[in-house]
Amino acid sequence: MRLRVEFTTEPFDLDEAPTHAVVAREVIQGSGLDAVDVGPFGNTAEGGADEVLTAVDSLLRRALASGATRVSLQVNVIEGDAS
């Protein structure tokens, strides 16, 4: 099964990316997931279910430990790949 994860971390800082946002992006970029897209207001990545869920676990733990007060997260099964 392939999954897509979308996430943001808060609090926002429009002048400079906060540590928690940088850490979250590093986790996703280093996770081996594909279709990674990072941006100032949201981030997405795709991959196999095990890889996405492992990355989400690390993302949550590390972002919260780095000062995030909120992590908004959505995980979707990619259309046509619900096996």
C-alpha cells in the first residue's frame, strides 16, 4: 500500500523557519520517501506504508522535541493502490 503524508508544524514564523520546522523537513527528506515537496505552509511525501508510518513517528517525536506546539497531519492511501 502506498501512502501520502501531508503535514505542517506550528508555531509559524514567516521571517525564518523555526527549528521544529527544519527538523521535520529533515526527517522527511532523509526518510527515503519519494515525491517529497517541502514548502513554507505545508509539506508532502509519498511512499510505502511502512516507510511513511516510520517517518511519521520520527517526525512527530523530533518536531515536538524541537519546540513544535502543534503538528497537523494527514495520511491518505494513494488512489488506485489500496491493496
